[in-house]
Amino acid sequence: MAKDDSASGVRVMSRSMVKASVRRPRVVLPVSNLDLLFQDTPASMLCLYRKPSSSSGDFEDVVAGFKAKLPSLLDHFYPLAGRIVADPRSGLPEIHCDNQGLEVIVGEVGEALGSLHYGDLAASLARIGIPVQYSADAILTLQLVSFACGGFAVAWAGSHMALDGSAICTIANAWSDLAAGCSGTISAAPPNYDRSVFRPRAPPAYNSSIGELYALLDSKHLVNALTAGASFVGRTYYVEERDLVMLRAQAGGPRTSRVEAVSAYLWKVFASVVGSSDETCRMAWWVNGRRHLTTTAPAEAMRNYIGNVTSYAVAEASVEGVKRRPLQGIASMMRESIKSTATDEHFQQVVDWVEDHKGKDKQGTAAKYVEAAAIGLGSPLLGVTSFASFPFNTDFGFGQAAYAMPAWVDSGRLCFGFVIITTSPGGSSLFFSMSIWPSLAAALDSDEQRIFKPLTAEYLGLAKNSRL
């Protein structure tokens, strides 16, 4: 959750509830076992915009435009106006779709966009309080924050238990459709909320390897807060199109994606940093199952599924082996690891494992689990989650964003390196938001090839927005 806005640079001007215009019967939507893996985890997407042109109006027009179209969005995505409520008997969360309303938070900051520290943008935004704090039972909130230069930020912030990254991008794309037209329709197929597609088997069945992927979130088995907090630094980078083309050629050519190529390069740099301090190192990738599941549900239903369809793959290799291998070999190793996870059977086994382990903990609340590799035991781990494959239109009626990235979430006492990848709004380069070891940051900063370049206001075209 973001910092409390009363102690930050954001001055909240208003909080209001917007409801769907279409009345529906009250519905209680159960959460799936895949959703339960992300309890209490916030999920958000943040976009930064230059000052609107005179023809587009000012910030008041931005706010008015969002509020005018929001009821139509909620007509299509009705659970967003509901709340997360714990079932009193089981302690498990469920979604009450009762049109309480989606909260719209409007604020202002007495700083210019150009004055932010873009080399660690997540920390700079957190310092001023973006995203603004919101209720823990909210499915999603819309946050609009103006800067002193006339630019503004749009944040879609809510609960990861109800929405994964693909779902948030689907909602934002639907908003772009509504902002562009007057008919109140969206181009995509109707959203699917049917959690029964991830029904556990009777009895549940899974391999021991599935149980090794997750661990009970128990403070007794986590790294202490001071150690975890002092272990990492934040960095924001971009990789230009010409460097992505070069890395793809080295990592296998057209069959290798940009994310695969740059992940392979990251692994080599990571291994060089680990050096002789450990014999092995690990990489992890969060995997969106929508494109890979073939028997769980029809492809169209899975593509428009609003919920969580996420697991993760881990690969461990010797440090010396990673350092010696060419990028093509590392990219191949990465692909094989993800391929073994992106299957119907893997996701079914995760669903079955959660079925056997969900329920109340000793405190009487729903038991919470975390990726075991993220705890910080064993060989060093660098995890990667990519939004680069998700279609994401940031033009909400006021031009494309200068920057779009999920807001960084403090991992608390988890102890692993973490990388978030998005495509630049123009599509030519990739953005990277990282929480990594200082030694890895130093290696990327001093790399002779300068693949990873620190993000700047100049690169985003926001330097002229540095004066108030």
C-alpha cells in the first residue's frame, strides 16, 4: 500500500464514488485458488502525462472526462464497483458485486514532473505519495494527480487478488475505447469472471515440486526487516530499440522475443556479480497462463478472463556455466523453464495444491502463501515480471503517456532481486523498474556496452516540465 497521503507531497482535493449506470442484482463472486496466492498484495498501473495541449483542455477537463465515462466502464466491468469481504465462516475473501462504487481520488503535487528523480522513479513517486492510499477492500481505484507543471499522473490501483497485470491492462484498454468514442462500447469481447474454470480436482492431485514453489508467509521464517531493507536499491532504466535488436540477434534471432533476449543478458550480468560468492544463481519469471492454457477454457474466454492466471518458473544454473554460455544458450534455458510452467497441468496442480492448503491460520485469518524462492534462502534469485506482451493503450483522450509502469510494491521482508518490464508508450524501447542488489546496479551502470541506460526526464520529453 502506498504511503498515507497526509504525510506525503500529494494533497488530496477530493474522494468520490462513481457507480455503474446499469443496475444489476447483487452477486457474490468467489475468488479462485489462483487469486488466493495474492492476498493483501496491491496491484497498480501508473501513467505519467505531459501537460495537455490547449485543444485538450486542462486538468479539470481531464478529471471531468474520466468521471463522465467511468459509469460506462463499470457497466462492462461491474465487479470493480464492489468490495472484497471475508466470509465469516471460512475466513476466505470473496467479491461482493453490489455497486458500492469505484473511488476516484483527485490530488495535486507542488512539484513539476521534470523535477522527479527518474533514475529511481518508484522511490521518487513513493516519496510524494503516489499511488495515494486507498481502502484495503477496494477492487480498483482511479487516481488522478496534477503536477505543478501542468502534467498529471493516472493510476489504476487496487487488489492483486482480484486483478493481475493482464486484467488491469484489459480494463485500461477498454477505457481507451470508451474515451475515443461516444457509443459506450468496447472493442474486446465481454470480460469473463467465471472462476469455475479453475476448479480443483476431487481429490486434489499435485507433484511435490508444486509444494516447493510456495511457502507459508510466516514472520518466523523470513529475513529480518533491516537486512531485507538494506539489501536492495531502486533503479529505473530503458533499453533502446537498436540494443534490443542486437541482443535478439545474439540470443537466437526472430524466434527470441525482446524480453527473452534482455533477460538472458541480465542473467549473464547477474552471474558475473554473484561471482565466487555462490556456486549457483537463479532466475524466476512470472508466467501469464492465458495464452498457453488449451483445455481449461475456450481461448476467447481465457483471453478476456478478469482475475489471476499467473504462476512462476524458476531456473537454477552454475555461475560459471551462465558466464560461459552464449546468450542463445541462456535464452533457450529460460524458454524451457517457462514452457514447463505454461501448461494446463501445471496450473491445475497449483489450484489443487492451494485447495489442500487454504483455510484459516492460527490467528483465525486466511492463510497466506508466498513464492518460496523469494524468501531469500538458497542461491541468489533475480525475478522478472513482464508487461511487454500485454496490449496497453495509454491514450485516454489526452494523448499517449510519456511513461507507464506498474507502481513498485515494497516486498517487505522478502529478499530477492525484482525486475518489472514494460514497453514504452511508443513501443520502440523497453522500460525497467528494478529493486536489486547495489553490486548488480553498479554492474549495470558501469557496463561498457551501456545496454541499460538510467531513465531521465530528457529521454521522456519531460525536462521542460521542470519549472513551476
